[in-house]
Amino acid sequence: MTEQRRAELAEALAEVRTRIDDACRAAGRAPEQVRLLAVTKTFPVTDAALLCDLGMVDLAENREQEAVDKAAELRELRPEAPVRWHMVGRLQRNKARSVVRWAAEVQSVDSDRLADALARATGNAIEAGERTGPLDVLVQVSIDGDPARGGQPLGTLGALADSITRRSELRLRGIMAVAPLTMTPQEAFGRLAEAADRLREDHPEATELSAGMTNDLEAAITHGSTCVRVGTALLGTRRLASP
């Protein structure tokens, strides 16, 4: 079963990388400019281990409670693997202490209060010897301003970015977003690219644009995405809990 699953993942990974390469060529970009995050949400740690064996370095999770256990289990299964875990889902402030102990990057910072909690937790973790440096963060933005999905409205993105850069425990890397269903991916990622350009005028170090998933990664790459977050195309349909 393990060899069969490894073969499935290898085939899927090759197909996703081909999609990324083709999209980059069509946009006149180099494939190395786009990082692939494998979103392992709801899938077992054995899948994460197999992806490591296939050369994946960047793994992502949406739920902190699932991620903290999976990260610990993967360290035991693949202690030598140079894995970087990314938190890409909405995060509650009371999870900050836990997330800074396993995540290299949090892509879903959408409020000053969350940034403050992460900065304090990171400082404490560094003092305790549980981290060796600052936490990389991306501001999650809401392209259409709908608060239901989380994300900082585009109009207030600059203020939150400024606040993050005043905290030495955090390192601003860029912005992240999900295309809303009320827009076409081209329209949504076009707006996002404009926001990213404005942000870099004041924060040239914020070069990361995390946008694009299984169904819309090509459109995201066209508009400058530097990081695509892919789950279904790599691992298959999400596993649902039993009734």
C-alpha cells in the first residue's frame, strides 16, 4: 500500500509541477519563481512523509490542532527532512503559543491583535530555546472585503503591515489571499497583484504573494503569485469525517 501511495503522489506531484511550469512559461516567468506548498489537511502524516521522500520541503496545514500533532509525528518519521511547516488557515490568538513552536511561517495574519499575540509568543519561544529566530508572516487579505472568510480589507493592508514591521519577533514576507467565489480568478488576482505592488513600495522586503490553489493556480501565476497552496491536486479529494 505504501508503494502504491508513493506512486500516486509522485504522479500527482509531477502533474502539478508541470502545470506550474506551463503557467510560468505562458506568463513569461521562470518556474523557480513559484514555490509549491503541499496542503496536507485531513491526510495522514504518512502522506506528508512520502511527500518529503519525493523532495517536498514546504508543507502546510489549515488547523493548528491537527498541525501540531502532525509536525511532531513527522519529526519522528523523517528526522533529517528539511521540512518547513506553514500555517495557512485562520488562527485564533490563543493558539499563538503553540503555532510558533512548529511553524516556520504563518500566512494568515489578519489583525493587529493576532500579530501582537504571535510576536509575544515568538519572543517567549526564542527565550526558551524553542525557536532560533523571528517568525515569517504574511498578511491575509480579503479581496472583496467580506469579513466572514477572514482577512484584512485591502484598504487597511498598509496599516497592518506597518504594525508588523515594528515587531522584531516577526518578519513581514508579503500577502496571502483566497479568490472569492463572487469574482473570476483573473479579476480577484488582478486586484491582489495591485495591492502587492503598493505594499512593496513601502515594504520592499514583502516579496511573497501567496495565491492560487488547485482550481486557479494558473490565473494566480499569471498575476505574479510566488507561492501556490495545493491540496486536492496532490493528495486527492479531502477525506470527510464519518457521520
